Amino acid sequence: MNPFLPITEYIPDGEPHVFGNRVYLYGSHDKANSDRFCVRDYTVWSAPVEDLSDWKCHGVTYRKDQDPRSKPGKEVDYYAPDCVRGNDGRYYLYYCAMGPNTKNFGPLSVAVSDDPGGPFAYLGDIRYPDGTPVLKYLTNDPAVLNDNGRIWLYYGWGLARDFRSKLFAYVYNIVQSKLFKRSIAEIKATKPSILSCAVVELEEDMITVKREPKAVLDSKTTAPRDSELYRHAFYEAPSIRKIGDLYYLVYSSGENNELAYATSRYPDRDFQYRGVIISNSDLGYKGNTVPKAPAGTIHGGIENINGQWYVFYHRCTNNTDFSRQACAEPIAILPDGSIPQVEITTQGMDGKPIPAKGSFPAAMCCNLTTGKPMKLGLGKPQTCPRITEADGETIVGDMVNGTELGYKYFITHNLRGLKTTYRCTGNGKVEVRMGDSRSEIPITPCKEWTEAVCGLPVSDGISALTVRYRGCGKLDLKEIIFVEG
């Protein structure tokens, strides 16, 4: 189920790769109620390709103090990584280090291990043959592909929808003119931009570039304004796969809540926008225009595991972009190479409804909404309805009147009722909907966790569960318990 790692684990920016008979997940490492991105050391998780419920943590696989830019008490933060098996059989972990001893968008770095689960050791920074670091374009979010022995590295940064693209384009064109000693007029005439997804080929040493990086996918600064690409332009988080004769470049678009993708028959040119694979708020899914969950940063990739394709992504918790959890859904790649957008669910990569038996953490909800957009904080999380940790447990906290939770999907058999574990500062009711059945659970003020139950006879079948609070004060939900007949 989603999130598929322990409910207290925060692994965003997940890149899945099958090595041997296991799938490995490489990602950043957040924590609950964090005030910045990626505050923890890297860990690697893996599972057998035949049992995606059996995830194992390989422990700390790359410490922040291993990067030479870290200083005691001022360690760098490791942003979204990717891993590839080199032609020498070793595993190379590419990452971006940010922190007090680095300049934003400094050189990308790489660490190496003899095992895909680590531990990894620092190898160096991506460089030109003369040893100088590669800084062309904005060196952010590396993705890497071993294409029959040729190693391709992708990276970059663009514009999110809530930035003023004209202003940023102007500022960054000035920056580019100074970096590359070109006139503003020349830049405008040829329309290059450091705000793009870039690609470069690496030498056999996995660290030296063969030639200058070049732009491979436009951001809002260069995409035609009347194009579909402009509406889903490159922002960050590239992820690269080759499927048959097509290269798939998955990325976070300027909408900053969706993974879009472009395809090409070449690894370094001619990528064409094809569509959206997933939004972590279900925006755009079947025409939906209302966020079904907090819409925040998204990063992930696609992978074929035991014959089935999946998209890995993350959800935002704790009312912040800084506490993100790994999720995944099965996807289909159609004969024409397209990938239809999929829905965010609780059932996750199993792709099958969950038996409505026993108890589930309320925080397993895939939908969380107040009926209007929920703005995530880029700073200290604020009090509002959210998935959070409190008193050592993960709950849905501070639900107010109109807050709605959704769980998709359950398969019911002989279901007769639903029980909740809650605490609340006011009087109200929890409206419960499942299939054709409707019911209410009365809520009274209580400081300690309290159980309440309602009858909920549901016909056998597949249904979503919807839980909505109506009342005053604030409600915390810890547990959902199915009562069988």
C-alpha cells in the first residue's frame, strides 16, 4: 500500500532500478516536520522483484560527512540521486550536494560501490577532461542511463508555474551572458537558456564528460507559448529510461505537482512532449481541476518490475514540501508508446483493492482536501489538516469542518460497520461513505484517543472509502477499523 515504506520513513525523489532479482530505490531522505529538504544521510531500500511488499533497508549507504564539502556541524544536504551500473560492473551514485559550504547549483558529484545496496564511497565531481567542474546549465537532479555501454547524464532546472517566467528569463540571460561571454542580443537570437534539461555523455571513468552539455528539453523560457510543452514545460527532476527504440524522459513540469514525459528516438535530441503520467494531487486526471491532496513537489521514475511497469513518485505530508514519502502505482505503456495518466491510490503498486478487514492508519489516505487548494509551506510547517507525526504516531491531524479523506480502493465482504480512533477539541460528526452506504460517527470533545463506531453495511464489491469531518474545533484521526458481520 501507499506509502509503501514504513509510515515513519520519508524517501522522496525515488528512482527505482532493477539490478539482478531485486528492485532498488534511490532517493533523498527527509524527516517529519522538517524545515528544509533532504536533511538526512542517503539510505537505499530494495525488494524482491516477485514480492513488492517485502522492502528492506540497507542502512545508511552514503553519509553527508563523506562529501569533501562537508565540515563538522555544517554538513551538506544530498539532493535527489540516481544510480547506474557502469561498464566495469560497479554501481555509480550521482547526486547534487547543497549546503552552507556549497554554492547553489555547484558541480554534480558521484560516489561508487561494488554493491547496488551500497555503501558508497566518494569518487569526485563531474568534470571536463582538463579537470575543471562542469557548471553549464543549472546542475540539479542528475539522472543517468547506461545505453548499451554509452553513459548519458541528464540534469537541469527550469521554472515552476508560480514564478514570473519573463523576469527569470531576463535575469538568467544576463547570468548566462556573463558565464559564457555572449551578448544578450546573441542569446535572445539563438534562444539558448541555462533553464533547461541538459544532457552530456560520460567517458568510461563515469566522471569525465566527452563534450559540452547541451539542452535537450525546454523550460518555460524557451518553449513556444502556444504549445502543449509550454503548459507542461521542464522544471526539474529528470529521469531517463530506454524502452524498445524510444527514450523516455520523465520530469517534473512547471505545474510542480505532476510527472510529465517526453520521448525521442535519440538520447540527446528531438524529445517531444507526450503527456502526464501522474499528479500527486490528481490534477488533470480524467479532467479533474480540484486538488485531491496537497499539491507539492514531485520527482520519480518508471521501471519494469517482473513484467509490470510502475511509476514511483512521492506525496507531501506535514503541510510542507520538506517531508515527503515514497509511493508507486502501476502504469500501462500503450502500443503507440503513450502512457495514460494514472490515479493516486492507497492500494499502490499491488494494483488490487485492499481487503476491508482489520485496522489501517488514518494516514494511509491518498486524498486529503478541505475543498480548496491547500498551500504547502516552504518553511516551518503550519497548523492545518495534514498527515503528521504526534506523540510517536503518524496521524491525520487538525482536521477542521469540511476536511475530507479518501482511501482507494477496498474490496468489501460482509462489512457491517466502521470504527475510528480519534481525539477532538469540539463537537461534531464524521460522515462516512462507502459504496452505496452512508453513515455518521458522533464526535465529542476528548483529549485522549477515543473509539467510536457506526453501522456501515456495504454490499460485496470494490469501493472507495470517504471520511469527512463536520463540526467545530479540530479533529485528529489515528486509525480506521473495519467491523465485519
